[in-house]
Amino acid sequence: MAAGGESVSIVVASRPASAVLAAPTYDMSAARDAVDRVQQSFAATDLLGALRMANDIAQKEKNPGDKRLYIISDGTRSAWQASDASANAI
């Protein structure tokens, strides 16, 4: 990602999901620092909550350009199994 060319928000899916950088920023240095500050957790995952939060952030973003979602995951099966019947409504 190029500084000043793209904005980024960061959401972590540890339970409960939280936005480390909720407001999109063009400051890639601040984004890297925010990722470095994320604490590793061995607790449950809230992938559905994180996806909903990312969708909310994207919907609020006024920039009409392309929006991309990158998911970095350890790929645990339980993170991808939604018990919530409304999971398909993301």
C-alpha cells in the first residue's frame, strides 16, 4: 500500500471484535504501528463480529473508490463456523 494513495482501517477478530483503526487513515506508518500494538490472544474468535464491523466501516466511508477487504487469519475451523443464523446477512 502506498502512503497517501490508499486508506486503511484495522479490525481484529479476537472476541469481542474491535476496531484498532476504525477511521480510515492514509498514514501507513500509523497503521503499521497499530498492527504492531495488537496483542496476540488465545481466546475465542469473533470473525462474524469483525466482518460486520468492517462492513460498517466500509459503509460509512465517503470515498466512492474501490473498497477491499483483506483477511489475515490463522484459519481455525471454529472461526469460520457461524452459529448465528443471520451470518449470511453480512
